[in-house]
Amino acid sequence: MPLLTLENVSKLFGRFAALRNFSVTADPGRLYGVFGENGAGKSTLLRIIAGLARPTAGTLRFSPAGPRLGYMAHASMLYDELSAMENLRYFASLCGIRDKRRLEGAIASVGLDPSLERRVGDYSQGMRQRLALARAVLHDPELLLLDEPFSNLDPDSAAAISKLMSGWRDAGKTLLVVTHQAAHLQTIADHSWLLRGGELAAQGTGISALSAGAA
Amino acid sequence: MMEHAGEKTVAMQLRPASSSASLVRTTISTLGKDLRLEWRSKDALNAMLFFALLVVVIFSFAFEPTAEEARRITGGLVWVAFLFSSTMALNQSWARELRHQSLDAFRISGAPADALFLGKAIGNFIFVALLEAIVAPLFVVFFNLTIAQGAGALLWVFVLGTWALVVNGAFFAALSLRTRSRELMLPLLLFPISIPALLAMVSATSAILTGEDSPTLGLQFLAVYDIVFTTVCLSLFETVLHAE
């Protein structure tokens, strides 16, 4: 049974349709690549699934109901004036997590030093990106929504994040990964969707939606 | 299985396992985070302090009141200065949540919305109270006031009056978050609704400073105002937080 089902989901901003009659399903323990040009509706799709935006029409279903959601947006969702640990401690408290080792583990898992006392505002874009990813997975989400997780990362860091994603998928999590850098998903994506003008232009196994959409 | 369609609120239905986070714990976390952010940046405190000091100095030179006049007008001047200054802290505390979309992280966390509101309101109460502790003595000096009697009552006016400002301010600052001119919108929304409380603060403060009247009625009004508006803001805040 799919973890997530979208049926004819549309999202209008005034007269502009960011999503039009979008219908897909996502199975548990699978990694989905979400591709498309700027303005194709990818981020809107993730925001609707995350519950941050309401669909104008259509149906969104989770089975089982109310899965734990992890969401990483374009923006870091972090506070510049706090350190990595202080940021994660705050977000962990929102989820009722108080185990310090878990926070340290989350920071270390993305290749950062948990003892680093620098404020996040002084981090490089790449470090901020990795910490944002640690924040998104802190509460062990069942469904992980990642919007451009590879942006600002050097090739080695991007490869490490790809490996992490693969591990999360193997551990049973469902991942929806929006990216313009499809090469990073080439070996780990189970399925892909290509959006064009707010519609599902193509879908297929691996990252084949890209080539199917181009044909 | 959970389903929703069209205009139904999604955010309310996607509560993850973190819904067990208690109101008190999340309020304390949010308050601690806001205090730490302000301590490090001092954005709100510096702006408020600078503005309030300007008001004290300008009013003092503009009016040059006699001792008698000073006792009559200071109540109004003090509270107008604190009302205007508080909007700076209120705007700043919510602007931080938007800067890197941190507010979205709160929205999907499933943590109680009331905790965010209370954390913000208490945080701003502390900031404005700190400002009052610094600026109020300056009013005493510049306007040559004596508070021989009624210091306890005056403290209550400050506590209840400040809460009246920040509880509505925290709510309307959140309401105006997604508007284009949110810094302009906050005073437009906050000032009219604060007028009854402002009148009570001014009358109670003037009553204490002049000694001609009792501040009891003003204090009672402020207490009722605080209870009513705290209740209303708490009951509506979740809707405001999850509005698009």
C-alpha cells in the first residue's frame, strides 16, 4: 500500500497554477527523484505534502495516517545566531527529543563537528546545508522531503549525502528529493517524476523520467 | 488512513509523533531560544532603547513642564513611548522566524502553537520590562517626579500594562507576518486595539503620580483586559500560525 497518494492535486496562486491535476503515489522504503525546470511546481508539491500549503483542489492521503515528516527547504530553517548544537537542541525539543547523544549523532552523520561552537551565521553555505539536513532527519521521520539537498555542496560532500540518503531508504524511509542535479540520484533513485508547468510530464524507474520527458 | 481535500487545513492533520511535546516544555524552549538570540544580536533591545531615550529627551525639551504639569502628563508620555518602542521588539522577534523559514520548521514539528505564542509573548514582556526598568527612572529624572507613595501600585500598572501591549502585539505581529508591509501593519492593527488598555494605563499612572485619585479602577480594567485578550489570542493563534 502506498505511504502517500496524491489524486488530482492542484494549487493555484491567483490565476497561476503551480500544480495541475497532479496524481502520484509513493511507496514506503523508496527514493523518488523529483525533477523539473524552475517554476515547474516541485517546491510547491513538497510544501503541500509537508502541510505548509493547502491544495486548491484534489486529495492527499497518507497510509498509515500522520507519518513523521522531515522537511528540508531551500532556506536552512536555522537560526544564524545559534551554534549547530543549540539549533538542533531547540528543534529537538519541539519533537520531545532530549537525548544529547542523538543530536551529536545527527550532526556527525552529515560530516559536521558537534563540538563546533561557531554560530551558524558564520558557516559556509555547504555546512549550513548539511546542518539543515541533520535538522530534517533529527526525529527519525518516515517520510523525508528534501528540496535541493545537493546545492552548495562540493562533489565529495554531495556523494556523502547521496550515500546517507541511500542508507535512509534502505532503513525503510521514503524520500522525495527535488533536485536539478540528477546525477547525484542516478544510482540511488528507485523512481522519478518529471514536472512541467505544474503537471506530471513523465515518470519512470531510476531517473528515467528525465529522458522520457525529453523524448 | 487519513485524507483531506481541497481547502481543508493540511498542517493540522499532519501532526507527527512530536505532538507529545508539552506546552510548558516547548514554551520554555522557545523562550530560551528567543532570549539567547536577542542576547547575541541585541537588535530589538538596542532599537527600543534608542527610540525610548529619544522620546524622553525630546518630550522633556519640547514641553519643559512644571512639577505639577509633569505629574499630569508623564503617564501619557511614558506609555506612548513604551507602546511605540514595543512594536520594534515585536516585529524583530517574528522577523527572525521568517529569515530562514524557521517558522515552517515549527509548523511541521507538531509542537503546540500556543507554546510558540506564549514563548514570544513572555520573551517580549521581558524585553519591554527591561526597557522600562532603564527608561522609567530617566522619566523620573527628566520630569522631576517623586514617587513617594504608590510605588507598589505603579509596579502593578507596569506589569499589567506591559502584558497588555505584548500579548496583543505578539498576536498581531504574527498576523501581519505574511503581509507585504508587516512593519507598518503591526502598528495599524495593534494601536487601535490597545487604546482601551492605554487609557487605563495612563489614568492609573497619572492617578498614582498626582495622588489625586485611586488607580484601582484602572488596574482592575487592565487585569480584565489582559485575561480577555490573552484568552482570545491563545484561542486564535493556531489558526493564524497555519494560515497561508
